[in-house]
Amino acid sequence: MFDSLTIADDVVRRMVLHYQRIGLSLAWPDTLATPSRVQPPTPLHADIARFVAIANDEHDRATADDQTIGELIERFQHLLDLLFLPANGQYSYRIPATFWNEPGIGQVLARVQAWLRQDDLITLTEAAQLLFPNVADTNLQAARMRVKRLTERGELMVYLAPDEPNPTQQARVSRQAINAVQAAGYNHSS
């Protein structure tokens, strides 16, 4: 027989743990701040500020030590957990592929991932020259369109370069992804 009290207690425990995780990320660190003092950011604000600084190329990956990288990975995972972990306490979730292309947090976290991997983000022109060198030599625009089609099919992820003033030139792709496509034997001549 099912025991309603045991089941209800389990559900309540899961919900409380879920909301405590969220609450800790939104709690102001100094709750005794005087009204005249500006309150410091929440832990979530601090994490997002670090991620935005990384996405804006304000931190050099080559100079980051292992402890810093470990902390960033932990904070990165924590933010994904806050955004996508279901309240049922089951530690499994899917991140929609469209999330990474969302302006704002999706693109920031995509760029942080690339930074953590020590990946280089390159223009579609550079990708075209690497993937389709023969075509690029004679018709660079056709080679660029082939790369663009790979991104449209979801075979390559697009990263946006917010510092690029021309919106039509903001798209970037991962050099590591281009190398992987090449290593998988993608047909360069076609």
C-alpha cells in the first residue's frame, strides 16, 4: 500500500531543497546592509558578471589557473542547474539546443564554454577557407554559404561576436568544431 504521508514528505523535501538552491543564489550576502549603502550583488549577479566579462574577452584564458577554471566550471554548472534542473530532485535535464543561440545568457554561456575549452572562435570566412579551400580560392562567397548551411542544419554552432559592428559579420564558429568536421572526413571538394 502507498503511504500518503511518506510520499507527501518526500515531495515536500524535494521541493524545499530545490527552492533552497534557488534561494541561496538569490540571497543578498549582507542582509544587514544600511540603507545608505549600495547592496552588493547576489551570488547569481556575481556569477553572471564573471561570465559576461569572459564572453566580452576581458579575461585571458591562458593566464587562468586550474583553481579558477575549476571554480568557473562549478559556477557554470550551478547556473545551468538553476535554469534547467527540475524541482523533482532528479539530477537529469535537457538543455534545449535553441538556448545556446538566445541573445543574452545563452550566447554568453556558449562563449564561456568555448573559453573554458580554450577554443578559438573564427569567422565564417576563416571557416570556409579551412573547410572548403578549393572553393574558397575561386568563390569565397559560395564557400561561406556552405559553412552557413552547416550552421543552419545544426552541424556547427553559431557564436555571436558582440564587438563586431556589422551585424552581418557577427557570426563565429568554433575552430575546434571545424577541425572535428575535417577530422571526420568532411568532403572538402564538394
